[in-house]
Amino acid sequence: MESEHHPDKPYVLATGEKAVSRLDLLEQIFGPATRQLLSAAGLCSGMRVAEIGCGIGLTARWVSTQVGAGGSVTGVDSSPGQLRVAAEGAAETGATNLSFHEGNAYETGLPRDSFDLVYARFLLCHLADPVKALAEMSSLLKRGGILVCEDHDDGGIFTEPATHAYKRLVEISDAVNRSHGLDSSIGLKLPRLFREVGFRQPQVNVNQITVLRGEEKRFWELTLREAESAILAAHASTSAELDAICEEMRKIAQDESILLMLARVTQVWARKPGSPGDRGL
Ligand SMILES: C[S@@+](CC[C@H](N)C(=O)[O-])C[C@H]1O[C@@H](n2cnc3c(N)ncnc32)[C@H](O)[C@@H]1O
């Protein structure tokens, strides 16, 4: 199916130093499952890997330890601020097989048919034309190379018992996404989108991330605060309502009788068909 392209509106969350605390928390929450995913998909020593929408480079740094000195990792992001933090972090580790480049997911500028594995996490949910980005990622892979993506869908965010704050979070998120031409259900659509760009037999795994206590339970409160300007610009809420929602979220975070379904993450991976007639993994 031909994808319909909407021009992207600016990224709605913080970048650079202001993004660090939330992306560190994001890594704490989602990092373990990401590492399992990449290992299950076939990440190994010596591979040439690209990560698109790499943020501050936390996953890329771990991948660089897996591919070793004989492999390499190239992180791409459209935000110079994220890349500055990523490069500083990489310099601290002394990794020589890790580099970062400014680029757009639709047209990365990376060499075609060159990578063994291409990976993206929580990137496609920010893009108005995810199929175009997937096609670009596919074009970077060698034949037989592995495409790995993970993303969430807003249906996986709720509390038990139900709370006003989290119901409104999903409504507000959906309103902002619609105003930016973004899809709140992108995670669950990933297997279908992989097929659209030629990966006919994708593998899939879905994780429902659930928390009862700890800093992780404040993830959406921090995210809402970062997205405040975009929310107000989309007329999806008001400052007064956001204050009230964040206050309720803080109380929920301290209340261990409330279970927070933090996110449902769909992980998809597949091999690029290696020869005519090869159906891929
Ligand atoms: C939610 S963050 C995720 C970062 C990282 N993948 C992670 O999981 O920690 C999304 C990232 O995508 C980047 N991004 C957004 N639109 C992009 C585009 N069109 N091309 C490249 N990167 C983009 C943002 O700058 C941001 O760093």
C-alpha cells in the first residue's frame, strides 16, 4: 500500500540536557526488554548496526558493547541537542566503535545495503509517515540484515482501579497525536507495517509494562510536563487541568493499591529477504 505523507510537525518532547532525566527513566523501564529483544533478534559480535532516532544514545552505547571492536554502531537523530549528550556519554565510555550523526529518519544519509541490523525504539510514534521511515531503514540493510523496531500504543496505558488522570492522559495524548498526524496505536500496527515494506514474515512480541511503586510510576507525569507546550498549542487541555492531572498522578505514584499499566510495547523483527523468492525470516 502506498503511504500518504503528512509533513511532520516539530517533535513534542524535550531534547538535549532537558531530555536526560526522562530518557534515563525510560531506559530504566524499557531497557531490559530492549536488550532481550535485540539479543533474540540476532544481535552479535562484529555486526554493523544503525539506530535511528537514537535520542541520547543509551541503547546505542549498550549495543556497542555487544558488537565489540570488530563491529560498529551508528546512531542517527534529528536533534543536535540529543546527539551532543549522546556523544558526551560515548566519549566517557571510551567506545571507539560508536558514532552519532544528525539526520532525518526519512532520509538518513547513511549508506544503502550496508548494515547487519537497523533498530528504532519509540521513534515511529513521533512520525507522520512511519512507512516511509521503515522503507528508509530497510534500504540501509544488507540482504539478510535484520530490522528491529519497538513502539507503544495508548491502549496499554490505564490504572486498576481506573483513575481520572490516566483516562485524561490517553484522551489528551490522542488529541495531540491527531493534531500532529500521528498514530496513537502505532505499536500494534508494526507487524502490518513491516509487511507493507516487504518483510513478509515478521516476528512479534508484546510486553505490558506494569508498575506498583517507585520513580517509574511517575513516567507519564514527567512526559506530560515535557509535552505541555504542544498540548496547549493543540488545545487538548489547559494549564490548570494539567496541574490537576499531574497532582493526581503524583498521588497515584505513592499509592501502592493502584496498579499502573505504564505501557504496552510491541516489538517486531524480521530479516530482509536475501534473494528473489526468499520470504525473509
Ligand atoms: C522518545 S525519543 C526515543 C529516543 C530513543 N530511541 C530511546 O528509546 O531512548 C524519540 C527520538 O526520536 C527523535 N526524532 C524525532 N523525529 C525524528 C526524525 N524525523 N528523524 C530522526 N529522529 C527523530 C527525537 O529527537 C528523539 O530523540
